[in-house]
Amino acid sequence: MSQAASYLVRTDSGDVIVSVKAGAGGLDDDLIQLQAAPTDAAAGFDMVTPLRAFGAKMVDIIELAGTAGFGGSATLREMLVKEKATQELKRIELFARSARVE
């Protein structure tokens, strides 16, 4: 993605601010950064997205950021994008759990 973007994602363990790094590729490990959301964070966002609904948005984020560095087939690329999105959703949920414990 050429511009940074942030989303407020609601999990069962608490809210997480997901920031998309500008200039990162869709398959890069550092595509998103996570931080615990303060209790009044919802006021600074247009919407709060439940984690389960954020999956489709995560696929869009990955595709918008681009997968130019991947040289495999289109089918393999599609599978990799979906797997990356699933992995990031798990990461968001684990982050929310660990932030709640601290």
C-alpha cells in the first residue's frame, strides 16, 4: 500500500489497533503493526470491525499492498494470500490475549 492505514479490530479479548505499513509488500512479515487500543479508541475511527469480519479486509490489504515479489502461479499466489490473511488474524487474536494479560 502506498499510504499507511489504521483499523480498530474488536476481539473477544479486547480491541487492537492494526496499522498497515506504507510501502510494505502484501507478503512482507512487517505488513501490519499491532498495538493495544485504549478504552476510548473507538472515537478516533469511523468503525470498529469484529475480528471475524476483518478476514476479508485483510485479504484486500494484502492484495492492495501487492505481491509483486512472488513468482509462482496465480493459483499458488491466491492460496498464499489467503494463508497470510489467516495467519495475521491469528496474530491479532494472540496479541489481544497477551495485551489483556499484561
